[in-house]
Amino acid sequence: MSMRMLARQTTALRSAARGAMSARLVAGSRVPQVVRAPAVRAFSSSVMRAEEYENPFGPNSLYKYTEEEEMLREAVRRFAETEVQPLVEQMDENEKMDPKIIKGLFEQGLMAIETSPELGGAGSGFLSAVIVIEELAKVDPSVSVLCDVHNTLVNTVLRKYANDQLREKYMPSLSEGMLGSFCLSEPGSGSDAFAMKTSVKKSDDGKHYIINGSKMWITNSAEAEFFIVFAQGDASKGYKGISAFAVTKDMGVEIAKKERKLGIRASSTCTVNFDEVKVPVENLIGEEGKGYKIAIEILNEGRVGIGAQMVGLAQGAFDKAVAYAFEREQFGQPIAKFQGMQFQMSQIATEIEAARLMVYNAARLKEEGRPFTKQAAMAKLFASQVAERAAGKAIEWCGGQGFTREQGIEKFWRDSKIGAIYEGTSNIQLHTIFNLLAKEKGF
Ligand SMILES: Cc1cc2nc3c(=O)[nH]c(=O)nc-3n(C[C@H](O)[C@H](O)[C@H](O)COP(=O)(O)OP(=O)(O)OC[C@H]3O[C@@H](n4cnc5c(N)ncnc54)[C@H](O)[C@@H]3O)c2cc1C
């Protein structure tokens, strides 16, 4: 069933449930005041469903979403549990994404979340993308990052910076089944991304750009057919010489060494080589020399996506370990009954909630068109720390079982380590946060 069909069905179910709830409230004598006092309801501890609140502040709390966001979360949760979960261990062991997963993500409409319907997408908001990434990461952070890079980096670059012709040329295919990669990092340029050596020059007849060089660490590259590539056109201009291009594999892109990694092993990470790759001039994204701006701006959004991946990962590890702690008995009772365990779980639950608030807040700020760079950096920094702590604790709570590969708990911990590295290391986030703080303080 497609996302859209499922969405329609869920809407119908929700409306029915809401009708029944209102009838109960009006007919019942115990809680009629709930109907008349919306401001109080927003902060009440009532057990009513979130949709029943008339929140005067809009959909801002962690428990208030638009109907579309709610339906999306439900649909992705179902997809992750039924389609992804059975393949997680095998994909991790084989270090390979099952093609069925990629096909399923496209079929479910999860690979063009913010793309306009005219170009084959769902036309949803940024928080919808965040919700999808989070829900997938609860089950498999590798699947989550595949979806994240395709949506928040590849599609978004075209959506925001490409002209109409370029969007129409590639975005329908990127909505339908063509997977994308984002090629910025190189062997010699990671944190210092704009020190790139990949070069670009115009052909003598002016009809093509010619790209030469190697990109490293490129997510999705083993399966991708489409690449956003950053290249230096005039080193004397420094970062202002960098431009971005839409490149397809058939232009001569070579996928080289695939990395063998600690975590997110099903997600492909390869070196990508460009040897005299001829790209039509119309495939320049935006203007010549503006590639650095595209990269900076897009990575701000991307970081919220990685924050969402880390929140989902933390929640996935937490949920598994807590379920185990209620089942496992020692000293004649479930280990979850020991206060020493309960306090640790409460601490991690609190940290996950704080990280989720930060990620959603950054996403909402972005949707509102307000500055969000600092909040995005803080959200990614903190969420990756929480993910590592949550997954580490989850292993300990499950004792020896947590340490085995069969349980899938240790995988969350291995997967969590990448959160402090890609799309800007934790030190780079701290650097960004401090720069913005200093600016705010007038220094
Ligand atoms: C699994 C994986 C997937 C990736 N996917 C992609 C992708 O799809 N596309 C892409 O373009 N890139 C991708 N990357 C690359 C990733 O963004 C870089 O690895 C990251 O930016 C860090 O660069 P580096 O590895 O060269 O580390 P370095 O930059 O060498 O950093 C090493 C250490 O030095 C610290 N450091 C560096 N500079 C400073 C400073 N100024 N102040 C303080 N500390 C500093 C860092 O914080 C880090 O701890 C991926 C990487 C991995 C591992």
C-alpha cells in the first residue's frame, strides 16, 4: 500500500475516532469542562489523545503534530517494522543494503518527502523528513541515513538551488527510483571541506564542464546513479572558486573502494573517482563559484537530519533494552524493578526527550524560515552524544545478551559513533556554536 493510500485510510480512521471521542466528552458528566477550556487542556495531564487538544500555540509541543505528520510517522513505523526489521541483521553482517529496501522506500514515497507533487514528490515539510529519518533509525540507522542523504542533501540541493530545467530533468527520477549521493569530502579535505582538490574546467567548445579528482566517504555511492558534485574551478579564488554540479553515473563516474566500517555497515561508503568526466554546462547548479554557499547551507539542514537519525537510534536501543529489563529476572524479580536500573533508564529517557526537542525545534525554526544554524549544530552535537550514551547503557542493561550480535543492541552502539563524525564532526559543531554565540554577544 502506498503512503498516500495509507494516509487516506489513516485519516478516515482518525476522523472516526475523533468523532467518537467528542461524543463521549459531550455526553459524559465527568469531563465536560475539558471541551470548554482549551487553554487549560494544553497543559493538562489528561489521558486524551493529542489530537483532542486545541493547542493555542500551534503544533509545537513534542506531542502535537499536524495530521499529516502523525499519519506519516505511523506509516513509516509500520514499514520499518515489517519490511526493514527482518533484514537488519543480515544486511549488517553482509555490509550490504538489500535492494528491496531501496525499492520499498521509493514505493512508499519516502524518497521525495519535500519534493513538490508536480515533480513526483509528497510536497511535505521538513519536519516530515525528520520524522521519517527518526522512525527508520529506530529500526536501522543504515536505512535511515540512505533516506536522509537522498532527501535532505540531494533533493534539497536541487529543490533550492537548481533552475526549473535541471529540476525537471532529474527530480522526477529521484522521486521514482534513482538514488542520489552528495560528494563533498575528499582524502585531503574533511573538516576543511573547501580545501578540495577535485577540479573543474570548461571544455574548449564551452558545451561541457570537465571534472577530475576523487571524492571519499560517499554515502549511497555503491547504489547511486546520481551525484551532487562539488569541484574547484579556480584555486586562486579559494572557496569562491567552488561550484556544484548535477552528475549522473553514465557520464563516466567510477565507484572505487568500498569502506569496511565499524557501524552503519549496510550503508555504502565508497571512494568516487572522476576522470575527465564531461558534464553538460546546463548541469551547473546555481551559479559558478557559489558551490561553497550551497554546501554550507545544505549541511545546516542535513545536520538536523543526522540529529533525527541519532534520536531514532537512541530510542530504538532504549526500547529494546527496557523491554528486556522487564522480562529478565534476577534475584527473583525483573531487573527493571531495581532502583539502580530504574534511575539509569529515567536519566536516558530524559536525555532522549531533550535531544528530540532540540532536533524538532531546529526543524520547526527552519520551516518557519527563521535562523536555525546554531540550533542545528547543537541538536546534532547533543543527539549524537545521547545516542552513544543510550546505546552504551542499553548494552549494559542487557548484560551478556547486550554484548552479543544476535540481540541487535550492540549494533546501535556501533552505529551511534558516526553521529559525531559525518556532516561535521562534534568539534566542528562546537566551533559553529561558539562563533554564533560570540556574534550574538557582539564579539
Ligand atoms: C560513514 C561515513 C559517511 C560519510 N558520508 C559522506 C558523504 O555522503 N558525503 C561527503 O561529502 N562526506 C561524507 N563523509 C565524510 C565526513 O563528512 C567527514 O569524515 C567528516 O567531515 C570529517 O572529516 P575527516 O574524516 O577528514 O576528519 P578530519 O577533518 O581529519 O578530523 C579529524 C579530527 O580532527 C578534528 N578537527 C579537525 N579540524 C578541527 C578544528 N578546526 N578544530 C578542532 N578540531 C578539529 C575533528 O573534529 C576530528 O576529531 C562520510 C564519512 C563517513 C565516515
